[in-house]
Amino acid sequence: MSTGNGTLSKTWERETLGCLITTKIQNGVFVKKPEKGKGTLFANGVDMYRGITLDCERLQVPLEEVDRYLLNEGEVLVVSSSPKRAGFGQCCAGDFDKLGRRFIWLRQIDEECVHQNHVFAVRPEANRIFSELFAYRSQSPYGKAYLLSVAHKTNNLACIKTTKLKTFPVLLPSHVEQLEIVRACHCIDKKIQAARTKRGQVQDLFRTLLHELITVKTRVHALTFSGQAGKS
């Protein structure tokens, strides 16, 4: 079968996301004035990019509401809007690429965690689709194109309603194929991360050497260029 995503197996099923989730797509908690370093760990749109860590914002959530917004292991967090102005828990102004950004909560930190109202929590049925597969699919060019096509856009602001996210078209390979795809994507992610780390190290080395040259801590007395080697 030939599609805009290449040639796909005819055995793959097609389904909408709404038919593949165990519970309703959950909106997060709204907060006006967060306090860093206090309360419950709070996942926002920015964290979908940098990863949820101990230095993330924290929120004073009433105990009776914690259970309502508490994340369960395996849930996929999907950024539902790209706010016009950058601020707490918000994405960069006018950057539609942040729409649909995803993160899988696998208890990366052994703490309870709630999520912001700009972030949906989606829990796919484990016996039908791996959370990782949906997460990769939503961030693929195919997924981004769909989300932007159904998003409500006004003056650099884009947002998705739960009804539109439920109609997200999902391709369902067999479980064996899903596992192979997820493993391959994990391998690629590791290589990308290794390349980014190496690039960062090279950039740090360049800045260090440049600083030493400018401050005359290191002197270069003679330079020989390959094109000039051997010339008098």
C-alpha cells in the first residue's frame, strides 16, 4: 500500500486514537502562580522537550485534586497548545512545532507527578498499541501534519481539542512489528543523543580554546595550511 508515508504493509490495521485508549483523554490542572521547589512535581509543555527532572516546577495542588491529575506510568503526554507568549509552562511564541510534542511518563522520577492544562494525558490500550509507538507516530512528519491540519490557529496561537486528538489516525502493525519499530527508534534516539553530546563537547572545547587565544593564555607562533605546505 502506497501512502504519503511510503509503502506500508497491507496487514496493518487503521484505527483512530479514540478507539485505542483505556480512559478519556485527560486535561491537566490550571495554575496561575506556581512556586518552584514546593509541592507536587508539575509537568508542563517545556518539560516535553527537556525531560522531566528534579528541577522542574512544582505546584501546590490540593490533596483531593492530586488523584484527578496524577499521571499513571505509560501515559503519553501531548502538548495541546502553543501559547502566544512564553511564560510559565508555555512554549516559545508562535512556534507551532511545539504542538503535539510528546513525552512518556515512565516514572523517570520516583515521585507523584501531575500535568498542566496545556498538556493532554493519553493512555493507549497496552494490548493493542505500545505507548512508545503512538508517541513516535505523533511526533513524525505525518503526525505533526495531521495535528496542524486540525488545530485551531489564530495569531501565532495553535491549539487542539480532545475531539480532534481522538480522531488522530493510527496505523497498527502486529505486536511483533510494533516492538521492532520501537526498538529501532530507540536505537536511533540513542545515536542522535550521542551525536548531540559529542557536538556539545566540541563546542565547549572550541569556546575554551578561543578564550585562551583571546586572553593570550595560549599563543600560536606559526600556522601551516595544507595548501601552502612545501611552498617557499
